[in-house]
Amino acid sequence: MADKTIKVPENVPGPYYVDNECIACELCVDTAPAHFKMINDGQPHAYVFKQPENDQEKDACDDAMGACPVDAIGDDG
């Protein structure tokens, strides 16, 4: 389970986030490209750049969270 105390700093405020356990596999970016992006300088990782605004977008973020192989995506909502 993702840990909100170790969120990556690039996440925008809101319920969904990526923590520093991310292994940069890009599954979240492939699953929900309207909400997740990769940063590749230093230690590569994903982050949430846009929080979902409707049920369809929330479903996409939930799908990305479910696909994460290291449980680095969290939802505090």
C-alpha cells in the first residue's frame, strides 16, 4: 500500500498520489495518461499531474492504482 508520508514532491494536491517506492515501470502512465506523467531526471518515477474530476477519470486512476506492481499509488479520498 502506498505511503502518504513519502509522496514524491511533483504530485499535485488531491487524493491520488505516487510515493517514492515507484519503480518507473510506466504502467500508470499507459493506463491513465491524462493523470500520470514520468519524470526522468535524477531518480525516474511517476507522479500525479492532474487529479480526476469525474467518475470516468477516477476509474482510470483506480485502474492505474490496481496495475501498479509495487503499490506506489495511493488514494486518500
